[in-house]
Amino acid sequence: MLHATDAATIYQRPEELLQRLLRFDTTNPPGNEAACAADIRALLMAVGIEATLIARDPARPNLIARLPGRGDAPPLLLYGHVDVVTTEGQRWTHPPFAGEIADGCVWGRGALDMKGGVAMLLAAFLRARAEGATLPGDVLFVALADEEVHSEYGAHFLVTEHPDLFAGVRYALGEIGGFTSYLGQKMFYPIMVAEKRYTQLRATVRGPGGHGSLPMRGGTVARLARFLRRLDQRHLPVHVTPPVREMIEAIAAALPLPAALPLRALLTPALTDYVLALLGPQGAPFDPLLHNTANATMIHGGEKVNVVPSAITVEMDGRLVPGGTAEDLRAEVQTLAGGEIEVEIIYREDGATAPHAMGLYPTLANILRRADPEGIPIPMVLGAVTDGRFFSQLGIQTYGYLPMKLPRDFEMISLVHAADERVPTEALAFGTDAIYQALLRFGEAT
């Protein structure tokens, strides 16, 4: 337990906050976020901030706390998840749940995804309390469970069962964005303004079964092979959505003409796939942002080695461009599969999403320009999914804004969910201050 004086000043040491969070093993499944949430609650209560635990399962609570503002702006939501992915099969230089500081970094599972972000959000929230900041509106801090699976105990639960907690909220700060990214000689700070959505598909391949001793030309396995080959080699249709257009145009505007031209060509659907092929690895990050995607991840078929199966199923991880629907993707994959294969939706995340809103973006970008004049803020579309997709159902626009100024040789993306996940302590300080400035200025949003 912290002494009361230490609790009142811990916001000055975000690396210490992160160490505390990392020392709770919240590997999901099973999660077991209760002890971690209780520790955060104790920190908040120690400085006079009321914090409530709300749970679908007592072992997996979510924490919510509020700082009052002067009421000139709608409430701002700060949120992050405290569950983490497994470390099984990984070899770590430092124990993944020890929260050790070495080589200028805090090491541990979740240092980047996303206990480091929670530590920065919490430090900025505590600083606002300690310094008596006059906030434009109320600020809500929420520590979530279960993001790494389906959020059924976390954001999805809160949005569906307790939407009243977020009444009036228009904007939120969460994962993932604000960290430095380098392209050529330019340094960018991508702020996530939109993300893809998640669905699951199943393709059923049917054909004549038979004895394994007899040649079966063109049967289910052959049909499956043709389908998987097409899925591997062909793009689904191009979709140039408004947030992707904004992102690519912002990057192109910062680059010299020879590098900018092919990026702008990506925005012409007739040229998109051709330019992606020309760009090779440099174009890879843009590929999933310009297409719905479906990856075959599970195949089921056959019960005996000596029997040719009459049906094989393929389950696919599907990701939808902003504004896309599960039915859009199903139809695209069905066209690719042809009439001999049936494609169906087996999981979808329903609910209307908030319209793409950029009202707070100029303020966030301006804060980063002041913090690092050499960096170039840009809007970013995330090819994966976050809890933002659930809050979007309440009309809340999330900005991925966990700023970190990182060394050029720090390969952040390759460390997420990997062994030796870590974050520089200086990056935590940078991000905490940038988030705190956002708390003071979110009333500027349109």
C-alpha cells in the first residue's frame, strides 16, 4: 500500500504506476482483473476521488471514476483495458509480471498493450486532481476488463447494460495512436480516428463423398483448394473511405513529390491494387485499410482417413472497413467463392456506429506539434479493432491518443503481444503530459 503522501504525488511517476499494474497477472483468459482494478480504486480513493466497480462477473470488474468540470463542454472519456495476452511459449529477458526497469524501459506484459496507456491516462487524471485543474467538462476515467477476447465482461457489457454512465460523452481518448512512426526521413504521430470492425464467416464446401481408395477428382478437397487459392491471391473490392482518404492525403502532403505520387494513386480505385503491388512491403500497411479482409483460420472436415468427406467448412476472421457491414463482406467472399460454396456470417458485432467526427482532432494535433515540433501529426485508421467500436454505438468518437516519443530504432509494433514487451520511461512522461494538456483543452473541440 502507498502512503497517502506518495499516493498524492504518484502522478509524477507514471513509470511507477505502470510497474504496479504490470505486477498483476491479468492474462486473458481468464483475466482475473479484480485485484488490479481494486488497486487502481485504492489509489483514486486515497486522493479523494470516488471510484466504482461495475461487473458482470465479480472476478472481472470495470472501474469508473469522474472528475467534475465547469460544464462548458460535454464530458470527456478516458479508457483503457488492464487485461493482457498470454506469455506462454515466450522467453523473456526480464520476468513478464515483475515490472522491472532496465535499460531505460519498463518491461512486462502489457507495457505497450495497454497497461502503459492506462498508466498515462491515470497519471494525467490524478494530476488534474492534484493541481486543481479547471476542466472544461467532466472527465471520466474507465479501466476495462476483457478487451483481448470479446469485451463481453468489459466495454460491450458497459455499453449494453450501463449506457447511462456515458450520457453526454462525445469524445474519448483510448488506444492506439500518438506514438512516433517513421517514413523515410519524416517522423509522424498517427492519431487513430477510425478502426475496422470484426466479424466471422464460415464457408461450407460440399461435394461427393466416397471411399478413400478411389480417385476423387474435383471433390470437396479440390474445391476447397481452389477457394483458398483465390482467397490468397485475389484482393476483395477496393473501398476508399473518408478516414482512409484523410490519412493517406495527410501522409502524402508531408512527403516529397516522388514519394507522394504513388500514395495519392492509392486513392483511385482503378489503380489501387496495381500501386499496392508496385509498392511491395511499403504498401503493405495500406492494403487492409483499402479492403475488407477475410483470412481462413480454421478448417474442419472428415472423420476417417479412408473416407473422402462430403463437406468441409472453413472459418474466417473478417475485418470491415469503416462503415462496412458484415453482409458486405459476406457478399464479397461469396462472389470470390462462386456458386458451389455457401458463405455465411457466424459472428457479427451489431449496433450503429458513431459518424466519423474530427472535432477534437485539431486540438490533439496541436498539442503534439507543440510537444515535438519535428513531428507531424496525422489521422490514422487502425486495421485491427479496439473497444472503441463499442463506445461508438453510443455516438462516442474515440481518438487513439497515447502519445509516445520513441527512438527510431524502437520497434514498437513488433513488441506488442511479443516477448520482451517494454516501453521507455521517457515515453511515458511525454505521453502523460500530452494527455494532461488534452484534459485542459478538450473544450476547444467543435
